[in-house]
Amino acid sequence: MLQNEYTCEIITPLVAKGADKRMLELRASALKGLMRFWWRTLHGHLSLEKLRKREGELFGESEMNVSIPSL
């Protein structure tokens, strides 16, 4: 298995206050969103189709069939 190690500095808020306002929380959704953002940034040379496919393979994807009712 290929493994890379990186040293990173967080310069944007990554923790938030939850139900208990006295304690900070590290939320998995914030960390996953941050990883997705940087993955997209580093792979911006790919076509949109390839970018979405590879991102879905790495981070998972949801297939939503949303229909918007007409007015």
C-alpha cells in the first residue's frame, strides 16, 4: 500500500461549538470537506467528468435523483 505523510498547518476554522457551548468539537464532516477541497485543488487539471468519478471513488458519492416540480 502506498502511503504518504504530510505536515499541514490549519489556517481556517476546523472546530466548532456543538450543543455544549463550553467545548469545541472537531467534526468529521468539516475534516472530510477540507480533504475534498484540497483534493479538488490538487487535481484541477482533470476533466470535470474524471474529477467527479475519482473523487467519488475516494470519498464516496450520493446518487440523488431530484426532480423539481413545475409550478
